Amino acid sequence: LVVCTKNDVKGAKNYKRMKIQLRNELDKLRKVDHALNESSVSGDGNSNGSSKVMLSVKGKTIDLDNLGSDVPVSLHFVEAGFGMDGVKGGLAAIHDFVLEAVV
């Protein structure tokens, strides 16, 4: 569960924008990691002691809504703020997730 807080504050970014920013940062890290792994592969094709497992993602960007069948987790984004009582989401969505694992 990814909780985007302070959404009741004027000028705050909504969960869709936060999802885009998170995806962009993960893509940057994946590209850097890929470049480092490429440079650490020895001439015979073996890595130099790296046992790290990377998130295998097909395509150019990570799809946070569908991480793949080999990834045993899913991400859920909710907006929260103390001024959001009547809005779907907020503290009620966090409460429901904690108690029932439902978003």
C-alpha cells in the first residue's frame, strides 16, 4: 500500500502523479543497475560475484499496476489527508487495507 498523504492541502499532487514519479525513479534505478551489471560482466560472460536479483520488466518502463506473474506483490495507491473524510480513500482506505487487505 502506497499512501499519498497531505492530499487535503492545496497544491498537493494526487496519487496518479505520485505513481508516475515513482515509476520514473524506478526506471532510472533499473537503467543504472543494468549499466553497472553490463560493466561488471567478465569477458567469459560470468558476473563478478554479483548475486543480486533484478526485477525483470519487459518493455521500456515498469508497469506498477502489473509487475508480472513472477512478482508476488501488487501495489495499491491511496490518497490520505485529515480533510478528506467524505472522499473515497483517506484514512478509511488505510483502515480497510490493514484489517481486510482490501483497497
